[in-house]
Amino acid sequence: MSAYGKSLVLAVLLTLTLCACDQPDKNHWQLPEVSGTAYSGAEISNAPIEQAFEARESDVQVNGQGVVIKLLKDDNKGSRHQRFLVRINSRQTLLFAHNIDLAPQVPLQVGDEISFYGEYVYNPKGGIMHWTHHAPQGDHVAGWIMHNGKKYQ
């Protein structure tokens, strides 16, 4: 098994352990819904994000995929965040706030395809994705962004 596969297995086991704990928000610790295996070219469903948007839910742990449509200026106030927009379907885009004080900056260009795992927050424009990085204190599920076969977390 590759190092990536071992890391994924460990991440899933950690998430399952966290899911076993009694959490006040049932949506907060959901496992990603993925068809196929090990995220290796597998189809990732954006349905949980679309459902959270329709229901105006926030703080929902989701995975998804999409195409980068716009690169925005980094937010350098407080913790630094890389910001960009990703189209996940014909009517919904997500604003990403990827913490670059905790994770490497993703070398993106408009038109790049990415997959991701993080926390969705509702807004009327489509939503915001954050927690797309590791959690140094272990107080949150670790997220990630996959770009050109490399995981940024």
C-alpha cells in the first residue's frame, strides 16, 4: 500500500474514532461520502454540499470536487488564508479560505480541478469552505485539498 493509501486509512480510522464520541452537532463529524476507493480518481459527490446549501446548514463536514474559477488576494489579517472560488455545479460556487499559516499554499491556476475535504459554511452566494488543513491541537477533523495528485493539509 502506498504512503498516500496508508495516510488515508489512518485518517478514516481517526475520523471513525472521533465519530464514536458523543458530539452535540450530528453533522459536524460526518465521514466523506465517496464512491470508489482511496480518493484515487474516484468520483466524489458534491450532493452533501448541495443539500447543505439548500437547507442553509453550516458547520457540515463535507468532501467535494470542482474547478477553480477565480483566484483572490490572500487574506493576511490574523491567520493568513489563501482565497479562491471553485465551481461545483452549474449554479453553485464555493469561496475557499485555506489557512496558509497551518498548511502549504496550493499552487492553483484558473481552470484547475481540485478535490477537497473540509467544513462547509452556508452563505447565499454558495458557501464557504474552511478547515481544509490539519488541526494542530486535534480539536477538529483534519481537512485537505487535492491538486495535481498532491494533498495539501
